[in-house]
Amino acid sequence: MGGGEHVTGRMPRVLVTGSEVPAGLAALRGLSAAGFEPWAAVVGRGAAGARSRACGGIVQVPDPRSEADAFVRALADAASRLKVAAVLPGTEAALLALAGRSNAFPASVAVGNAPETVLRRATDKTALALLALRAGLDTPPTRIVVAGGTLSTEYDLSFPAVVKPLRSELTTADGGLRRFEAHRVESRAELERALRELPDEVGLVQPYIDGRLISVNGVAWNGSVEGMHQHVVYRVWPERCGHLAYAETIPLGEEREHAVAAFMRELDWSGVFNLQLIEHEGRQYVIDLNPRLYNLIGLAVAAGVNLPAIWTSLLLDLPFDPGRCRFGVRFRDEKDDPRAIWRELRRGQASALLGLLPRRDTAHSLFSIRDPGPALNLFGAGAAKLRRKGAQTPPEPPSSRPASRRERIPV
């Protein structure tokens, strides 16, 4: 972590990457609410953060996945030119690009990166089991499996199963990074196909555990947790093995709080974290760690635990209020949650209609009545999808039948 200074009498300026995704947007909003002056370093001008009223300004930077060195140079140049106090990497790709690169920035800029050895361990899904074990938590039985002709006989596997990449961001043949997600598979044939999509055709395979999905979230500093809360996930999309679409804050028990604190201490992590667990038959299994700004971080801010502001204050050695989490605050992803509800309705679960009802104390991934601009990205994405669909639809052959009255009505 870089040490930083800020100008007395002026709100510290913070440069945030990754506002193309909801996590970065939520960081801009949370920082602005706490009195900081957040600027957005964006890969494209269409980023949601670029439309936000919380954003003090915009800087365009290269994509850290494909141009890591150029990304760091552009970010360091902007940090110097704008006299920012801190730089927050908003994605895992940005974290990886910035690892061990604090010396590229002016000494006055605090960079929210991590020692490369710590970051490599935090992003290595094979390291989760040992970290969890030492913290008193479980992990599902895990195998490292390689695709190939002997898959049907070499491994003793049960289905359904979950296939995961060794890391979420993996190097591809062209030398850049590409993000890979977990997938549920129902058979060895599906497992084979999923493995062949991964670099080197190797991945982690775990039994699919059906239970209550919990996320414990917070900020750690040199392994010590400075703010923490948890939420329960009610819906995901794609179903059963997807992104969190609807969630609610719930109390964090003392036993789990101590276990997660031990996990972060073992990792020696500094920064925001999102630890995902499955509760099943009285046990709690760690299934993933996101050592970065995560998509539901806006829920933490809405519930009174402003994780981006806490992280920035720690970077700048400023006093901060860790906050107290309000329980019963909800989060909805405007794009994915309606899909999850529709799937439940198609399966005959009429109670899913209740999920469409507006509720007080609900944060959203994009929409905010005080900051409506980013929600326009939903309409833009929908219009672009319709344009692509129209371009791919071949024209109908001419018909000798005269058009009906209805067909003549312009739409």
C-alpha cells in the first residue's frame, strides 16, 4: 500500500477505476456521500460511472486486461496531473495490473494495491481451502481436473457439480487477461465441455451444495478487519450458479465474525473483501473470495457501512466511522433480478410475483433517485441489443397476399 498525503482544507480527491460495473459506480457514490471528491478512470465513455452525479470528473485509460502497462502509466499520469490523494482499483484486473507498481505513482498518492504475493494468494481459488481450514471454516471437497479422454474413469465425481477456473482472471493465448466464471454441470459430458473452455483445459470441480448463500463483506487492513457486515442472497442469475441478483442485510453472529477475521488475518489482506459461504446442514462452506470491490457493495453503503470510504480513510490515515449495519436493507440488480423472477414464474412459483413489488430500503445496482444518470445505461444496452437483433434478422420474402389493415399500422 502506498502512503499518501492530502491537502488540508480540501476534500481529498480519489481516482477510482472500474465504474463500468456496478461495484465501481457504488464506490463513486459512497465516496461522494462521505465527503471525498471521486473521479472515474474509465475504459469507455459509456461507463455508468461517467454518467453519475457523484463523479467529479472522468479520465480515460486503457483496458487493464489487454494493456496492463499502458493502464498503469495512464493512471499514474492522471493521478499526478489531478493531484489525487488516493487511487482505488475497482476490478480484479486493475488490482493485478497495479500489484507491486506503487513506485509508478507520485509519493504523495496512496495506491490501493497489495503486495504481489498476497494478491496472488487472494486470487488463487486453490488456496481457499487452507485459508478456510486455518480460520475454522469448511470448503467443499475440491478436485483439480483436466479435460481429456480419461475423464470418465480417472476421477470419482458426483453430479450436479460446479466447475471453477483456477483464478477468475486468467491469461489467454494472446497474453491478455480474460474473466472466467463458475458453471454448474449436470453430467461428465457437460463437465468436459466446461473444462475445454478454460485455459489449459483445467479447472476446479466441487459438488454442488444446495443451501443458503451468505456473503460476508468488509475492509481489512494489514490482516485486521476494520468494518464488516453480511447479507443473505435470495436470488441469483443465471440460476443456481450465477451473480447475486437480490439480497438483504442480516445480523452477523459472533462465531462467524471471529472466523472471517481469522481468515483475513491469515491472508494478511488490506482492502475490501467479499467472502461467500453456503450454509448446509449446520456447516458453513467457503465457496469464493472476491478481494476487490464487489457488485453488491452499494448494499453495504445503503445499510450504513461505507466500505469504499473506510478503505480510502485507511489508505490516507484519516479518522473514519466504521458504521453500524442496518438490517433488512435490500439490494436488487435491475437487469438480472427480473430474469430470475421470470424463471421462477415459468416453473409455476406464483409467489415469485411478490419479488416485483417495490420495497422501501432497497438499493439498486444502477438506479438511484438522487443519481438517475447511470440507469440510462440499461436503456442504452437494451436499444443496442434490439439493433443487433434487427441487423441479424433476414428480410421476409415478398408476399403476393395484400397486407391486412393491422399489418399497415406503423409500429
